[in-house]
Amino acid sequence: MPAFSLEPEQTTWCAELRALAAERLKPLAERGEPGRVNRPLVAALGDLGLLSRLFGAGALDLCLLRESLARVCTEAETALALQGLGTHPVAAFGTPAQRARWLPEATAGRAVAAFALSEPDAGSDAAALALDAVPDGRGGWHLHGEKRWISNAPEADFATVFARTTRGAGARGVTAFLVPADRPGLGGEPLDMLAPHALGTLTFDGVPVGPDDLLGAPDQGFRVAMGTLNLFRPSVGAFAVGMAQAALDAALAHTAARPAFGGVLADLQAVSHRIAEMATRTEAARLLVHAAASAYDRGDPDVPRRSAMAKLLATETAQYVVDSAVQLHGAAALQRGHLLEHLYREVRAPRIYEGATEVQRTIIAKDLYARHHEETRREEEAPHGEEAPHGEEAPQEKELRHREELRHHGQQGHHGQQGHAFPRKEPAP
């Protein structure tokens, strides 16, 4: 289906990514041990240039990468995303020495990264984290506590770790550190998850860190975390869209061929209407993801709200589409090893990690009300009928002009010589 935000070169690139995933990455993924870091797969992502593209690309490229891989091989998509999540803080906030030491290794797929933010009692409420950074009296700290549900833990070669350097300060008392895996006192164990990915715990028993390990400034780690999450949240939506598209493709093929009641399943209106709903929701989610990513790349001020909307809609949509595809396939989709059985397990987690659905709704609502209160304040400061400053339109004049422009463009789109009211559309990935 069409996606107006994409150029032909981008759709071609997405098709090439899907082919690479099928030919090069999926076989490596199938040979990997569930729940453990698949180092040959990560190395292949580096050899194919996908990791370097990830670190050098904008948000839209990241979304296209994740959606394209997810349609064919969710394991490759997840390996790429986890590597990016753990390494992005080094690329964006690291010192020249940190970047020189770790970025070449990470982009080549030789060093595996972790993003250590969540804790047993601080998941979506990241400002409540309690990993304690105790000053050592020499300008450094010792880390005490535990991180849980951490990407690539405990096998990662280095981790971006967020710790409490100022107690009682909430988000303002968090600091980000780059912690290599060979630091004394650092341990951990893998976790057995519903979808078996490399996820685990990290334990800190007096792990030493110093000024050279800082990512950004002391007590400014929340900025590092949010900067990373604002980039990656739309791409979580892209991952979800990729899974939704894979499920939709499977459902289309199945219902078009499956004999039922003297015809095929697609002849039943209940089935064909469900397919139409699945396709519409998937396309809506894709467009919102692309819009949020494009806003990030432009540096728009409303990126947190747009990112939250994209992740919210896309992950909830993917859950609906995958569940619907399972329903249309029947019992066969629940057999171990079926594509939809795999997607059914994979699709649940994105509604939780990197900010649960409920957190995204809170972000969106807070932003909307803040904008509403600001607009109300401005209207109260400029009473109705007050003359606008020289060279500016009064608010009511702007509104009238905007409505007239909308009416004019709508007429052109339906009756005028310019043809369609919308830009030419390109095929989606």
C-alpha cells in the first residue's frame, strides 16, 4: 500500500534489505541459541554495513531498517536494535576516547552493547532508578545495585549504565556511565523470556567508574536516556509495523487459498472485512511512524509527543493484526514453529519496553494539555478585537485565512486544474 513519505530509492532499499534478511541473516538467526547473544548474526549485520548505517542514519532510515528486517527475520531486527540502543549514547554523548575505543568495534559487530536503564522497581518510571553511585573520594564512584531486563545482558562487551549520583533529586540526579564488561564487581545472568531474546540482569557489587567513564555530565544522565529513547521509540513502532505486515501477508495468502464452505475463506465477508481492517490499521501505523521519524530528523520541537503516538499506535496495532491473523488461520497458527506462533510471542513485548503503552498515553496527554494551557494563556493576554502588532495578523484573522486556504485547496483538488489534492504516492516497503 502507498506511503507518501517514501521516495522510490527508499522503497528499493527496503526491498534489498528484505532480500538480505532472507538470504544472509535468517539462516544465521535459525542457527543461534535462543535467549543468548548471536554473535555471528551481529557480525553479519556489521559486515553488511547495516550497523554503520544505523549509527550514521536519521530516524526515518532507522525505521525503514527495522521494519524491513522485521518482516522477514525478527531475530535480525532485534539484534540490530539492541546494538543500536546500547551504542547510541556513546555515539551521541561519548568522549573522543570512548568513541575511538568502542564505535569501530560496535559498528563492525565485534563488540556487543547493552542499554542498562530498567531496574526491578524502576521500569517505565526511569526517574525512580536506584542503582547507587557512591563517591570514592577520588573523583570517581562505586556502583551498587541491580539492573533487570537489560538488552544483551550479561554477555555484552560494554554497557551504557544509568546510576543515581544525587539522592532525592529524581531525574536530575541520574548519571550515565560507559561500563566495560571486565570491570570488577560486575555480574549478571540471562532471563528466560516469552520471546527468547538476549535479555538478562546486571549486578553491581562496588563496580568502579571514574570521570573517564562519564557519558555526558554528572547528574545529566536522564538527558542521555531520553535522547536515546526519543530516537528509538518511533523505530519500535517500525518493528511493530514490520511484524504486522508479515502477519497481514500471511493472512492474505491463507484466506485467498483456504477452502471453506464451497469457496475460499476470502469469500466470507466477515473474513474479507477483517483483512481490510488489518490492512488499514497497519498502513495508518506506518504513516504515523514515518511522520514521527521525519519530525525527529527535522528537529521539530514536538518529537516526544510524536514518538509516543507512533509507538503507541503501532505496537497496539501490531497486537491486533497478529492476533487477527492467528484467528483467521485457526489452530495451525498455534503450532510451535509456525510463523504466526512466532509473531504471537514476539509482538507482546513492544507494548511494554521503552515506555509502556500507558506511559505513552501519559506523555501524549501531558503535552496536549500543556499546549492547550499555553494557547489559552496567549489568548487571554491578547483579548478579542485587540489590534495585532505591526506586521502580524491577529489570531482570529489567522484562523479565517487558514480556513479560506483549506477551502480553496479542497476545491482545487476536486474541481480545479491541479488534479489531486495530495502528493504522488510511492509504494510502501
